[in-house]
Amino acid sequence: MLRLIKYILYDILRNRFILFYTLFLFLSTYAMFQLDSDTSKVILSMLNIVLMVVPLVSIIFTTIHFYNSYEFIEMMLAQPINRSVIFMSQYIAVSVSMSLGFFIGTGTPMLIYGIPDAGYALLLSGFMLTMVFVSMAFLASVITRDKAKAIGMALLFWFYFVLIYDALMLWIVYTFSDYPLEKPILALISANPVDLARVMLLLKLDISALMGFTGAFYRDFFGSNLGIYFAMSVLILWVVIPLWLSMRIFRKKDL
Amino acid sequence: MTVSAQLYFLIVLFSLPGVFLTSAHARIFHVYPNAKQNLQETIAMAGDGDTVYIHQGHYFSGNITVKNQLLIEGIDMPVLDGNLKDEILTIAARKVIIRGIHFKNTGRSSINDLAAIKCLDAHGIRVENCILENTFFGIYLSNTDSSVIRNNRLEAFAENEYQLGNGIHLWKCKNALIEENEIKGHRDGIYFEFVTDSQIRDNISNENMRYGLHFMFSHDDVYERNIFRKNGAGVAVMYSRRVHMYYNRFEDNWGSSSYGMLLKDISDSEVIQNQFKGNTIGIFMEGTSRTLFEKNLFAMNGWAIKLQASCDDNVLRYNNFSGNTFDISTNGSLVLNTIDSNYWDRYQGYDLDRDGVGDIPFRPVSMFSIIVERVPPAIMLWRSFLVFLLDKVEKIIPVITPENMQDQTPSMKPYDIHTRS
Amino acid sequence: MISIQEVNKNFGRLQALKNINLELVKGKSYALIGPNGSGKTTLIKCILGLVIAAKGKILIDGLSTAGKWQYREKIGYMPQIGRYPDNMKIGQIFEMAINIRKHPGQIDEELLSAFRLNDMYHKRMHTLSGGTRQKVSAALAFLFNPDILILDEPTAGLDPVSVELLKEKVIRCKEDGRLIMISSHIMSDLDDLASDIIYLYEGDLLYDNSIDTLKSETNESRLGKAISKFITQTHSIHD
């Protein structure tokens, strides 16, 4: 499997798109540091990139890559190699290269200018979102045979989690504002990886405001590391479950 | 330190007879542990103008009442232990000075406000350089004018609010000076009720269960250069006029009803050069009038200021707002206060004439802060793309934010504010 | 040898393979023919496990292939369209194949040198023409001396010289006693290469016998003619 990963990785890393992505992240982060001397404000600007651009690029690139590798996967499948191994190698290679692009793109300017307070939380959120959306892209890719359909589905996933879901949540919060919503809200947030990553950042950036949320439960949840652990574990589930589902489908898929 | 079974021993130092006669009103008593005559008896015996030195040791003396004008001073921090039963010192005389004593373990009671040092109708008291440990109330002044409480360390450890009294508690006093004390773990760190013409300076009041400073019906007071950090509900200043608040620091007061500072029914006061940092709510204002907020720093708060509609004629100017989740939120649409010439880190306007003042006004109330005001759990959506869009749209077409609440002359650069001299 | 027993496969409502029974033995060379969409590629993919049969069994050397992958060590496969990671060089493709497969026996680099691929080792895959890619595919299929060779449209896109080289290679393999399966539309190629005919039509197996038998049955000496005659006959029966 390692050999397989090595070769796929080699191929992706030579892909101009990943280089472009890395460069884009690097330039925008670098520019933000240049334009603003206040590092905590840089983090706020980068937050939008991490919560929107990273999921979008991850899911679209992965979907396109999967279809471009279709024949290659076919060729591998004609070799004496287990299907699960081929699938996992693809996932690992793609997620490693996307994460590398992200870490290098956003991390290098941070190293140059000094890592801001919430810098680690930002890198962690971006990394987890990369893993989750690569995983979702694989699911979209194995569900349909048609490349255009899969890209459409991927875009829909992205749009849903970045915008539509939050609009629904705001509507729910407004409609049921007379009820105790603390725990339901946590459940709602868990059902959206972008929200989870965002909350991980809120814990660093807006903890004072979050502490205004009533109830001892939330005091403990936000005040200790519990919040981070919780968000991380649910995000890991968001990586594993779509991946596991797509692997199941892939193992029985006709190519 | 050991306490043997021996009797307490008292040494009364008589000076030469002649000297003794000439200084009849300035006798000096020394009290040691294990001495024949105990502390209680000595203090009862001493008269106006006398000095009682308490030497190092651990004293379980029960309640001691001071009825004469004494100087009671500890040598090498003697421990007066209330054995979790008694009030330790009750002072009912004027001009008593207490210095350098470690008070410990007062009783707790839901009926009596048991304290380490309680002054009743005793004016001109000084309490200095004392340590108060695990006391119910610490220093308690009732109807006691012109007192000085300086450089004491107070710490209580109980887990529940009903097991705690206030650290420095003043009721119906005038001309008090509370200075350089450190109070921790009490119900209210410093409590003022009906206290006028007094000063609270350079104190540190941290991690108290309720308020770091609880201040009611107290007019013409100054409090300055104090630090209030991580108190359950922050600082409350209520029902008072002409209160002057300078150079204080309000930090890390977290909770849904926790404030850097709560102002309720305050008028004709000043809040100048204070620092509000990392609080859930920097200042919560209700029924506040004619008060000046100038050169304060609001940083990293959940809400820098919550301005209720019941406030009027206040002026907010030359303040710095940076890194707050929300700068100002309000529950009404009427604008009765002046917000001018502040620095807002969120301001995205421009300054074409380069006079240091932004050319377009800044609206400090964001749409989302109003949504959160109505539906608090919505805070969990903060910094989402949706909220970003909503706030952008609202900026272009204001629908629910008060249109006139704006800073007409926002500063392009933060003010240089020295928050603590 | 390959034993295909009652294999069915459908894609949605389309029945791609209908109850196929076949016994393919070593030392023979099978021409898999039929019109477009008749199920040729599906059958090949079923054998390779790329497509999973809905019903029936496929045995290779007596062992079921369902859910297994090790048996593919015995198969060399040349796909209709070979596509490879764009940024890899030809040399790396072969190196990778060798690395991944960990083949214990001898490596057969005959086609590699015949097609002069060694001279192009440094060329990246995305710069190659379709024909060169076919050469890579062909060389890969023969690389590990497999007992079974499955070639899907092997001559499409190849220049005449290369076609001849490939044909010679196939014939030598047949003579070595390996099992060869070729799908093609070019009858003249098959005439030289194949000993047996498998004719699929809309998922049905219509003919499975030696070329000589077919020729004698149809009284034709050329395979192309024989087949077209056979087709007209069968279709008139069917109609």
C-alpha cells in the first residue's frame, strides 16, 4: 500500500493544480500579514478562507482527481491488489497532498510572521476540513458514474454545509427560541463539519462571548478543553463515516 | 508553632515609676502564647491610648471585644484563630488600630455576619498589613466613618455562596479609604452600601463568588487603579450618583450575567481610562444618565458595551474598541446617547483628507448582535458565512439596526491610552 | 484455465450478460467477437473482477474468483484505452508495476524493447500519443509472463509495424501453451491469432467453437466471411 501511495502522491504533487492552490493560500495569507500588523485580525480574515475555500477546493479537486484517475484505478484493479488497498491509497494520497498544500500555503507565512494565538486552532480546523471534504468527495465520486453529476453533487455538499445548513439552523433557533436550545444546538452543530471547525475557532477567538451562553453545561463545555475534544472527535467521525461508506460502495462497484 | 497545655503568661512591663506615672495613658502590653493572662483579658484590661503587642503564636481566644482606643499590633504575624466558631475581633471604640495580625477561621452563620474584624459605630479605625484567611466576613465596618483599610490580604475558600461573606464590607460609612488590599474567594470582594465620600484605590479583587466590587447607594465616591479579575459576576455599581471610576482593570469576568462592570441607575459619573478585557460583557448599562465614558480600552470582550434603551445623555468618546466579538448592542432603537470619536478596529472606512478621522460614519451595532440579543443561542452561528452575508446586507440596507446609532467621527488610529498610572 | 458458469450481469435494466457458460483452456487462443455493446468488455471485466457478476461463478484454475484478488497474478490485461497518471514517466510506470506486483519469476521485457519504449523512459504519460500508450499497455500486459492474457482491442491505434510485433508475441505465447483471449473487430488480425471463436450478441453467447469448425460449417476460408455468413444465418433463425 505504501508503494501505491507513494506513486499516486508523486503524481498528484506534480499536478499544477495543487501547486496553484498552495501558492494561492500562501499569497493570500502573506498579503493579509502584510496588510495588517494585528495578527489577531489576520486570523479573522484567514478564517473565511479556511471555512470556505478549503472545503470547496478539497471537494472539487478530489472529485475531479477521482474521475481523472478512473482508468488508472482500473489498471490497478487488473493487478493483483486488494480493492480496499487501492481505495485507501487514493484517499491517503489525496488527503495528504491537499493537507500538505494547506499547511505549506498557510503555515509558511505564519512561520515567517510568528504564529498568532489562534494559529494552531486555525491550522487544525483547516486540516480537519480538508480531510472531511476529501472524504465526502470520494463518497460523491463512488455514488455516481458520471463526472458532471459527481461534481454537481460535490458542489451541493459544499453549498449545503457552508451556507444552507446555517440558514436552516438560524431558522430553527428563531422558531424555537422559547425552548431551551443549548443541547439541541450542539447536536445541530455536530451535524455540520464546517460548523464544528468554526466552533473550534470560536473557542479561541470569542470565548468571552460564548461564555455568555447560559447554563453550567456550556460553562464546562467551553471553559475547559472539552469543547475542543468534542469537536475533534465528531470531526473524525465526519472523516471516517463517509470514507467507510464510500469504501463499501467501491468494493462492490463495477468499473 | 505549638500550643502547650500551660497557662497563658502575661508580662506587663512597668516602666520606672516616674515614667509610668507620666505615661499613664500609654501603657504597653505584650501577649505571648502559653502566657498566664490571655489575650482576651489583656485587651479588656488595656485602656484608651494603650498598645497591645501580640507575639508570634497561635491563639484560640474566642471573641474579643475592643471597647477602648487601642493599638493592637502583631509581632511576626501571630495567628488569631476563631476555631470556625466565633467572630474574632469586635470593635466598638474609636480610633482603634489593628496591624500585622493573621486572622483565621471565623465561624459562619446565616443570622449574624460573623467577621474577622467587625467595627460597629466605631470611627477612625485603621486596619493595616493583616492577613485574613478562611473568614466568613473579613473586615466589616458598620456606621463607621473615616476609616483606613490598607494593605491586607483576604482569602476565603468555601465552595458555596451561602458559606461566604464579603471581604471588605462597609455599610453606612463616610470618608473611608480602602487601599492596596487583595481580596480573593469571598462572596463580594468589596461591598459598599450607603458609603459616601470614600475612596477605593489600588486593590486587587479576584475570583470572588459574586462581585469583585459591589457598590450601592453610595454617592460621591472614587474608585481607581483597582484590578477586578475573574469574579463570578464582575463589578456592580448601582443606584449611585457622582461615582468616579478611573484607571481600573476589569478582566476575564465570564458568564451569562457576568459583567466587567454593571451600571444600574447611575448618574453624573465618570468612567475614564479603564481597561475592559476578556469579559463576556464589558459594561452593561441600565438607567444610566449623564455619565462620561472616555479613553477606556475595550478589548477581547464578548460585548464591549450593552447599552439598554433606558440610558440617556451619556457620552462615549475617545475609547478604543478592538477584538471584541460585538462592540455595542442595544435593545432599543432610540438614540439618546452620544457616541463620538472612538477607535473601532472593525471600521473599514477611509480617510481621504488624512485628518485621522474616518470620512464615513461607523455603525457599532451589527445586525447579528441584535439577533443574538433576541435569541442568545444564535451566537453559535457567529463567524459563519451566513452571518457574514447578513451583516454585509444590513450595512447596505439597514433594516433592524438603529440607523442613527453611529460614530460620525471614528478615529483611524487607536488612542494611546494609559489605563493604569 | 477459466471456467465461466452461468454468469449474469445487468446494468440497470440492460442485461449485459445472459447466462454465459464457457470453458477456456490453456494453449488455445480465443477471439471474442460481437457487435458494439454485445457484452465483450463486460465479460472481460467480469473475469478481472472489475465488474462483479450478479449471478454465476467464475473459476480460474478451479478456484472461485469472487471477492479474491490474488488470482490476478496469473492474468495479463491490456485495456481498450490505457490511461495512466499524467505526471508519471514511462519508466516510472514500469517501475511501479514491478514494485507493486512483486513478481517472483522472470520479467518479460521483450515488447518493451521491441516497441523501443526504453528510449522513451523519461517521457511523461500525458505527452504520449494514443498509440504509444497502447504500446505501454501491451508491454505491461506481457511483463510478468502471465498464464492468461486478456487483450481488449489490442491493435486499435497501433501502427502496422507494431501490430505485427504484437501479433508475433501473441503467437509465441500461444505456442508456449498459455491461454489467450482477444477481443477485436479486425478479423484479419484474429484469423492469424485465434484458434477459437466466442461470439456474443446482446449478452447472449451465440457461438463457442474452433475457427476451423466455423469455417467448415460455413464453407468459407476466410474468417471475416465465415463470421458474416454465420451472423446472417443465426439472425435469420432468430428472426
